Amino acid sequence: MSLEVVRGKPSNEPYERLVEALREVITLIVDERMAEKVGAVVEAEVARIQPPRRWATVAQAASFLGIGQAAVRARIKRGQLEARTLDGRIYIDMEAHDRRLDELLP
């Protein structure tokens, strides 16, 4: 008989060890799952906010600007976006776009 039982306090030591072991296992599982989910969200956000290259295709410019490809082509036609054609593909000068924004929005 243990000293705790004699004093009127039953020993909960095996139960407490089990609870602590379960707590550690659950924490590890949650940490792994959260790391996977957070990692994917962070990667997506970094990819979304990375500064564009100087020259972007119509699709890339549309994605970055949050508009459709037809709207990009319309802005090129109106002279609001500078673009060049190479081998039949249209490339937009994103640095020129940024400079134009800096001029318009002090």
C-alpha cells in the first residue's frame, strides 16, 4: 500500500503520466498539421505578393493587377500600359506601370 493511500490520498501518478503523454502526442500532431496548413498559406501569399518582373505577359499582368486579360489589352490600346511584342507575345512593362502610379498617386 502506498503512502498516499494511507494518508487518504489515492495515487494518480499513472493517470497523470498518461495524461501528460497524451498531451505531448496531441501537441505534436496539432503542430505538424498546423505547420502544413500554415506553410501552404504562407507560400501562396508570398507567391501572390512577390514583386513582378519588369516584363510580364498579358496573363501575368492581369493576375498582378487583379483585372482580366481583355482589360489589360484595352489599357495597352489606350496607352495606359506600355507593352512590346516579341515573337507574337505581348509583354507589359510593369516598371513603367509602377512609375506611372507613383506620378499619379503622390
